[in-house]
Amino acid sequence: MIARWLLLFVLPFALLCGGKALAAEPYAGPLFDAHLHFNVEAYEGPHPLSDVLPRLKRAGVRAVLANSRPNAGTHELAASPAVRAAGITVVPFVRLYRNRADYTGWFADPSIHQMVLDELARGTAAGPFRGLGEFHLYESANADGPVARSLMKLSAEMGLWVLAHVDDEAIVRLMAHEPRARLIWAHTGIGGTPIERVRELLARYPQLMGELSYRPGLTVGEGRLEGEWRELLSQHSERFLIGSDTWTPSRWPQYEALMAEARRWLGDLPPAAARRIAWGNGQRMFGLPEP
């Protein structure tokens, strides 16, 4: 009788105190990397395609949203027979940068608009471009630049997604130019936009998706989801995506670890929610094949 009492009361207490005993298993399904760059510093430097592709395969990534500076990196991914043979789908986006100088003035540079038109007309070996970006707006008011306005309208007219690295005020300005626009918010507020503001913008703009690389406050402790974020992602799992943001060559040696981190916190969610964020939302948005 005493032994039974101990099992009823002591064992649950021990499980509560032992975090590892209660830790959820990492998500083990396919991944869609919704924020991948294959930039010139990588493919002309230490991380050519022969280095990058095995990393994607080992990480269990089955599709990537590719956007590169310049766009030659995305064209290389899209044209690669090895990428296709690995069962990895490339979703190509037109990046607005030919070089680093374009980061700070693209929104008012008509030559960027023409470059985008040329790339869209050219397409890729994997099919037409599916979106525009990633682009940065270091000041919210730059969202009102003439090229920013015209590209938002172009995206809606052509049914393209937009990947934007911006703050919450710029989200409002961009959507005001074209309420039909479909926008992926890179990092869902890399400056640490309060979670209530994130909720507000998701409710205001049904076409807004949040991409979660580099998101401050998303995880705590040993890479587990922070409580408010776990609640938000569980409630609105249809509105989020994961990403790696390989913006610099130093991110490539970390690639498998970055995807393992995402798998860890995805495991804190209900299984159906985890799969939507990891794969299902990208599959729905871009018509990805079954993995």
C-alpha cells in the first residue's frame, strides 16, 4: 500500500522536477525553409552547391524559398539536376539587390523595378518566380518610396508573395499601398515587436504570414518555446513559417543546427500545428509536392 502511494505522488513530482523527462520529442517531419539565401559570398567562396546541398539533405529540408544576391544564386539552385534528384523543391523569389549598395536605396531606384520586370520575364529553370524579396527597409517611411509602392502593386497584380524584412509600422504602410498583397514578414519583427502587436497585425491582414528565423523571445531555456509564443503558434499555426536566413557564409556551417533548433521548439506544439508551420503552410502557399 505504501509503495502504491509513493507511485501516485512521488513519481509525478519527480517528473515535474525533471525537465528532460517532460520535454517533448522534436518534430521529425519534412521542413520548408522559407528564408534561404544562396549569396555570392557563399557560392563563390566556401559554400558552393556541392557543400550546401548535403546540408539541406541532412537537415531534412524538402523545399526552400530561395532569394539570393544577386539572383544568379537562385538561378543556380533552380537549374541544378542534383537539387531535383535530392527531392528538394526550389521556390524562387526575385531579390531586389544586385549588390550591397542596393540595400539602402532600392525603394526609390527605378532601375530596380526594371530589373525585377526582367527577372520575372526570364523565369527560372524551376518555373516562374513566385515572389519578390527579401528586401529591407531600415526606416519605416521608406515603405512609401515610389519603387516600394509600384512593386507592392505589381505583386498583387501578378499573384506574387512579398518577403519583407521590416518593422510593424512598415507592414502597415506596405499593405496600405495594396490591400490585396500577400506578405511574408521576415523574422516576424526582428526588432522584438511585442507579441500583442503581432496578434493585432495578423488579425488586421489575413494575407500576412510570419517567418520565424532570428525572432527575439521565441524560445527560452534549452531552446523551448516561450509560453506566449507557444500559445500564439498553437492558436494560429496556419500563419507561420520557419526559416534559416543564410545571409552570410558563416550561417552555412550552422545550417543543420539551425534546423535542429527549429525541430526542437516545433516539438513543443501540438503535432498538427508543428507540421503546418514546418511544412504544410508552405505546401499550401506554393503547391509543393508531397514529401
